[in-house]
Amino acid sequence: MVRTRFHDHLEQLADHLRAMCVRNREAIAMATDALLGADLELAERIIDYCVETVAMREDAEHAAVTLLALEAPVAGELRQVVTALQLVDDLTRMSALTEHIADTARRRHPAAAVPERVRNLMIHMGAAAVDLADAAVGVLTTADPGDAADLDARDDTMDDLHRDLLAAVLAEGWDNGTAAAVDVTLLGRYYERFGDHAVEVGRRTLYMTTGRRPDNEAAPSIPARESPVSGTEFAVDVG
């Protein structure tokens, strides 16, 4: 009876994690629209939406800690609960990065934060982020090893786009000014880190349910990092 209750509560926690990931998929799509459309109302709505997702973190952490404290998980059960706590952190970081994107759109309104010369690259980065979040939702649902491994391949697309974006900013002839260069550089980083956390969601989910990684070896966790840009208003967390 006790074990049945434990696994029921664990499944409720898994549902909560999937809901957080679905919200991240929806939010990154809308944040990209707000960014490219210089849409202030949508940007502010996304910021509020991301705040709500962060609030979901508290509920998930409370549920996980309750399982640890009251249900005395053993062996694989303990692995599942601890990994769920790590997943909460990745999902929360995805939401925070999305909020940074929306905030950039809000801060630059009524001007567009993305210059025309890199607009197409940003469109593709937004699409890649939605694709990665959607794939992460799939892995959270099925825990399929093939789907988890596929996340790494999908992330290669994001990495290539990120390199192309940086090359465009650093290329001779950039005539959009320093502020735009900083904005675009940070935006690229937000999307790239969003993708990294989506990949980690896949890896952690597979480990949580099967005890192994897609490549059968532990992958390093992603630390939260500060990325200050000295002397500007753009210093933000891009963990």
C-alpha cells in the first residue's frame, strides 16, 4: 500500500514536470513572436507567464521533498526523486531564459531588438528552440532512449545557428551599433542555453526512469552562470 502511494505521488510529480515543459514550449514560441514583432503587450504577457512557471517550481520541489521525507524511497526510487529535483531546475532555467528574451523585446520597444540583417537567423533559432522543447516534452512522456539521444542531434542545429549569429555580429560591415550587437549576442546565448537545458531534460529523464544515459555514461550537469557585460545595462544571468 505504501509503495503504491509512493508511485502514485511520483507519477503526479512527473505530470507536473511535463506541464512545466509544455509551458516552456509555448512560452519560447510566443517570446520569439514578441521579439521579432516588437510586440510589447505579448512580451509583458510572456514575462507574467514565465513567473507563473517559476511558481510551479515551488510546488514540484515541495512534492519531491515530501516524497523524500515521508515515503522513505529506496534504491531506484531515490534516484527518481533526486533526478526529478534536478529536472525542476533545468525546466526553471528554460523559463528564466525565455523571460530574458521577452524582456529584451520589452526593453527595446517600440524599436525592434533584432536588426534586419540577422532576423532570419533569429527566426530559425526560435523554431529550433520550439523543436527542442517539444522533443523534451516527448521524452518526459515516453522516456524513449532513441528520442533522448535525438535531442543531442537536434541541438546541433541550434549550435550551428548560434555560431552563424555570432559570426554575423563580428563580421566587417556590422552597422547596427554596439547596443544591438550586445542584444543579439545575448539573445543568441539565451536560445543556445535554452537548447542545452532541453537536452539535459532528455538525459535526466532517461536516467530517472532507466538508470542510464542515452550514451550510457553520465553527462555533466549544467551549472547556473552569471554573464556580466561590463559597463552596460545588459548584465544578466544566462545559466
